[in-house]
Amino acid sequence: MNKLFHIGMLSGRVFGLDLMRFIAISLVLISHGRVLISPILKDKQSNFTIGGFLGVELFFVLSGFLIGGILIKICEKDGGLNVNSLKDFWKRRWFRTLPNYYLIIIVTTLVALLKGKHLFTSPSYYLYFIFCQNFAYKPSIDFFFESWSLAVEEWFYLTLPIVFIVTFFCIDRFNFRVKTSNKSLISILVLLFLGFIFRLVGAYFTDLSWFIMRCIVLFRLDSIVWGVLFAWVNFYRPVFFKKYSIHFAIAAFILLVHCVHHYWYQYNTPGHLTDFYSRSLYFTIINVAFAALLPLVSSWNSTKYTSISSLITKVSICSYSIYLTHITFSLNFVLALRKSNFPIIKDFDTNAFSSIVSFIIYVIISVSISILLFKYFERPMTDLRDKKNTNSKALKKQYS
């Protein structure tokens, strides 16, 4: 059994970033699984919706920091992006994310068909395959709704390098003498500005709810770019990045306290989160808060793994798979057990002990499925990507 669920890759990782991923996916699991512990939460159940919000926003910033760092290094090394580096960047990203996504789409489709849903007759269903289900509007069918954040990330992977290429080209075209580092910074600020302006316009000229504004790709790209901005500071200003890590962390704490208080206060008042601030600048504040934690957590390396730190790292490694499967498989499975009057958990909506057991089962299933998915599908896909890169480099060397 241990061998079945064993995954390596514990060495050479930044434990602080793994801890942040662990916290992010834990918040999402708690938020989406709160229905299972309703007897414990009682009338406070709505307060736990903030977990899903905070978890996804934290994932956004972490993605920007890690992927942005890769792109910045490529630009510094090559003086910008060329066709080969762009293709390699996209290939590495999409080998990492698309196989899992499409596998879960297919399985989720089969589950929905077994439940009698008529997906194929809806044009909106096919938008999921090109990540357009929430590009400029909310998903119009009840299907794999949690994938909205994945669409935001995929469009970020597509958009960021294009903005870099266009910005570098425009600067070079007009013969401006600008260093590569500053070209990268300008590119980041351009996308940061555009994403923020799109959201301001959307909040001002539409009556879209906070929840819908949160899910639309056009309004959320800048959320990930804050992580890219801090990756730039880390790469080009490492002394400043480390020297003021505590100051950044204090600022992050203050901003997070404000964001949590604002959410809970707004959520428990009529017409919650409908004001202009909540639908525009509030998203920026929460992303800045999480980004400000990066200088501190990115310097936290664990030289010795304990059972707890190993668990945190393994959950972090499998966090993408957990996110993909935790509702469609784990939560729905536990809810199905409850409907079939399965012993111990059949009264989880009224009995505290049953609710705790059902929640534990939900978490165990989520982690177990994700480990298997990572070990036997996700990692082989990334290994195939790396093998292709190795083979192509070997061929190029052989015939050069």
C-alpha cells in the first residue's frame, strides 16, 4: 500500500512555497466540503465560503511567481523571447496542465451523462475544451464549475509571453535604449494595468455580482501578474527582496486582516459584496497581500523532512490533481454514500460525529485519488515532455 501511494520529488523544493500551496488547497477543501460539517458550523457555515476565495487567490499569486520567474529568466538569457523559447514555454506549461484537465473533463462528462444531463446539446459545453467557458461571461451550464480558475490560469500562460513579445518589439522598433530587465518590468506593468482596467470598467458599467466578476477571465488576469511582479523583484533585486521580507510580511498580515473582515462583514449584510470596491479594488488588495508574503516564504527551505513536512510537500505536489477531483469525485461520492444511508455518515447533516467522519472520508479520498492521478498520469506526462526535450536536444547536437 505504501508503495502504491509513494511519490518522490521531495529534494530541491522550496518548503515555504509548498506550505503556501498546502494552505491554499486546504482552504479550498474546507470551503467546498463545509456542507459535510454543517452541524458543527451551524449558522456560521457561510463564513467558510471565504476559504475557496482565499485559496484560489493564493494559487493565482503562486502561479504568477513561479511561471513569471521562468519567463523572466528566459528573457534575461536570450534578450527576449523567440519562436523556439515561446514554443518550449507553452509546451512545458501545457504538458503540465492539459492532460490532467482533459482527463477529468472526460470523466466528469461520463458522470454527468450517467446522471441524465444532456451536455452535448449545449454549445457552452464545448467551450470547456478551449477554456472559454468563463472568458467574458459566467458558465451557462451546471458542469465542472470549479474549472473557472483553471481557465484564468491557461489564458495567463497564453497572454503573458505574448505581451512580453509585443512590448519588447515596440521598444526595439523605436530604438529605445532599454535594458532587458526594464523591458520585462514594462511588460509586467502593461498586463497588470490592462487587467485592472478591464475589471474597473466591468465593475462600473455592469451590474455583475461579485461572484461573477471573480470568475471572468478578462477581469482576473492581473491577479496572477502580481506574482510575476514579485518574481521580477526577486530576480533583479534579490537583496531588497530578502532584506525587507519581514516588512512585506507585516504589510501582508494587515491587508489580509482587512480582506477577511471586509468579506465577513459584507457577506452577512444585505446585498453583500455588491459595492464598487468589492468588485474591483478588493481583488487587487487580496492579491497584493498574498504577493507580499512571497519574500518571506520563498526563502524558507527545509533541509530535513519530518512526517508533517513530508505530508505538506506531497499534498502540495498533488494540489493541482486535488483541485481537479475534490468535488466531482470525492465530495459527490460522500454525498452519494449519505443518500444510500451508508452507516456512520448517513446523518452527517444532523449529527456532529457523523459530519466529522464524512469530512475526514472526503479529505482522505481527495488526497488518495490525487496521489494516484499524479503518480500514474500527471508525472508520466511531464516525464514524456522532458524526454522529448532531451531527445530533441540530442538530435540537434548530433546533426549540428
